[in-house]
Amino acid sequence: MTNSELLEQAKVAATKAYAPYSQFQVGCALLTTAGNIFTGCNVENASYGLTICAERNTIFHAVANEGSGMKIASLAVIALGQEFPPCGACRQVIAEFAGPEVEVWFLRDGKPFSMTMAELLPASFRL
Ligand code: THU
């Protein structure tokens, strides 16, 4: 699974997004250290604050399938027609299941670009 393939899977997931309010269709794909791939999209709600981002939807799905030992090996996120890195809330949730060396992939100037979790969320909160 190359990083481009992971981004491609995230793009397919973005087409499933339920985003009637923002029109911002986001998809995520992650590879676990166990070798499984999970995908997910954002799901919005008329009560806006109940919206779930694509990254958290995907991570929760991965935990529900693999169990509490799920670890992220790499993660890709993409929005149809937009370029962005994960939001702050999702960075904290990714950090729960990924070490500081894990690469997070997204598009920058139309090309795959990655940052490590250490770069995306330095000094992350841990209990
Ligand atoms: N969104 C994500 O899915 N992931 C992010 O990292 C940022 C934002 C979604 C939430 C909402 O449905 C839409 O994008 C606009 O904020």
C-alpha cells in the first residue's frame, strides 16, 4: 500500500460523505500496524455540533474492528476540491493511536505531502 494508494482510497471515501451543510466532503483512509485498511467520511448533522469528522469516524471504525490494540501505521485525509491537514480535534484523536513518527498524508499544491504526528501535534495531551 503506497501513500498515493492510501490517498486514493481516502478520495473514494470522500464521495460517500454526508455534508449537506458545509458541502465539504472529506474522506480518510488509514493503514493499521496489523496491516488492515479502514476508510471513512465526515457525517454532518442538522444540529451542527454533532458532526463527526472523517478522521475520527475512520479511527473509531478501526478500533471497533481490531479492538483496543489498534495502532495507526499511516493515515491519509482528503477533501474533494480542497487541500487541508486534519483539524485540531482529529490530531488529538490520531495521537491516541499513533506514535510521533507516524506520517499523516494530505494534498498540498495538488501533490501528496506528509507531516509526522510530532510536527502536527507537538506536546500532545496524554494521561
Ligand atoms: N472535517 C473533517 O471531516 N475533517 C477535518 O479534519 C476538518 C473538518 C469536516 C467536518 C465538517 O463536516 C466539514 O468538514 C466542514 O468543517
